[in-house]
Amino acid sequence: MAFFLSAAIGVRAFQATKGLSFTLIILTVVATALNFPDYFLEFKGYELAGLITPLIQVIMFGMGTSMGIKDFIALGKSPKSVIVGVFAQFLLMPLIAFALASASGFSPEISAGLILLGCAPVSVASPVFAYLAKANVALCITIVSVTTLLAPLFIPVLMKFYAGGFIPIDVLGMMWSIVKMVLFPIGAGLIFNKFLHGKAKWLDASMPFVSMGGIALIVAIIMAAGRESLLNMGLMLVLMVLLLNLLGYLSAYWMARLFKLEEQDCRTISITTGMQNAGLVSGIAKEMGKIATVGLASAVCGPLMGFTSSVMASYWNGKPPLKPIKEELIEDLEQQPKIDENLQ
């Protein structure tokens, strides 16, 4: 606990490692919850798991307050990139998660939790890493917005298809739970942004910190609730979530390259696809009454996703964006006469 907390403070001294600070704070929270689980299970008779849904709603409200019509302009300017990004999110990730869950040998509920993580929309933290990776931040924000708004429809249907063989899935019940956690708070945030934007600067400034604190508390509660399951299969679960994360980055990047998108858009789609909204998954698991099992993969995902996305963003930050495949071919054709002339 002391090591991770000290490291979280220390890395902020260097610009190159500053982005790892929140990940190390989450690791501090994980270590604390695993060592002292009783503090995160209940408080004076109140089960702290009851805080998860309100915390998700607060985070979604914060997302709504930062959204506006301008965030959807990219949908009109580059619809192909947005469509590819959304398609990658709701096709590649559930398929990869189902394959990993089927091969893992986990219990049905933990396998369903891994699939649920794969069916989730894009993490609200992804625009930060898109900026660090010199990707298309506007496109990233649009994909986050679109996938989040589509979540109440897509998640229940995908879960019924992929996870129905593991646990019973109440499609309509799950749909209503996600509407309450996502659409209502985002709608309230959009209204706030429309009429009160700039008039409550203290709220605008505090929402990122409230969101980070909420995520940290959610991770602590899930880790404490699922401590025994995690200790029994910890390394295997970490490996499966890490593979889901890395395969999401890799497959989405090359899918975008296949559709001949610009390098910045390829990086964006890679980041958005690999980064899942683990907090929302935790909320859904809580509504299902299975926070200690179905919610376990999402708790593991938080620190892993933060670490891998930080490393990838740092790598791309030092590399200029490649040109689209089409442009590379055109340049090669243009250079061919000069090459022939030099050979002659």
C-alpha cells in the first residue's frame, strides 16, 4: 500500500510518467481493499455496494455536463471513422471476450462478467489517452458518446447472445437498469450544460475529481466483495482481462487500417476499442445482484487498462502518425518514375 501510494506521488514529478499516477492510486486502493476488506463492505449496518449505482450516475452526469452539439460534429465530418469505431466496439470486443471466457474454465458468473466487460461502451477516460497518443481527440469523444448512448440497447442484446449460455439474462430488466444509470444522468447533464454551462465553474472543475474518486471507491467495494474469488483465480483472471484489453487495441487498429482510415483515426479507434467502461459494468453487476462475481473482471480491468493505455499512449506520442495506406501507395507510384530514371 505504501509503495503504490509513494509511486503515485513520485511519478507526478515527471511529465512522461504523470499519466500513470491515477493507475497507481487505483493499485493502492486495490491493495487496501484486499488487506482490509471489512472497511469496504459495510458502514454502520449500511452495505457500501449500494453506493455503486449512484456513483455511476454521478459519473454519467459529469460526462453529460461536458457534452454538447459540438461533440457530434465529427459524426458528420467523418462518419466512416465513427461507424468503424462503433462497429469495432460492439463486434470485436464481445467476440474476443466470449472466446476468452469459453477457454478460461471460470465459473459461469465470472465468465459472464468477462463477457459483460467486452460488451461495455468506451471508457470516459479514453480522450485523455487519445490526446497523449497524438490521436483524433474529437473523434474519440464522439465514439465515447455514441457507444454510451447505444449501451442500453446493445449490452442486453449482446449479453443474451454471448452470455445466455452461462447465466440467465433478463434483457428488458438489464435494459431498464442501464437506462437509469446512463441515459437519465447524461440527459440531466446535457440540460445542465445547455442552460448553466460556465455559470457553475466550481462544478465543472470538480467533476473530474469526483469521477476519479467514484471509480476508486467502486473498485475498492468490488475488490472487497470478491476477495475470495480473486485470491483463488487472481492470476488467471488478470491474464484474461489483460488479453481482452491488448487484443482489443491490436484488432481494432488493424481493422481501421483495413478500412484505409488515417493513422490518427486508427490510433483513436484502437484506444477506444481497448478501453472499456468498467465502472458501468460494475453498476450493471450490482443491479444483477452479482457484484462479487460478475463485477470482478471490471474491477481487475481498471488498473490494467490504465497501465496499458498509458504505455501505448507514451509509445505513440514519440512516433509521428503514419500516412494512410492509400497515400502510401500513391506516393510509391509517384516515386517509381524517379527510381527508374536513377537506375537508367
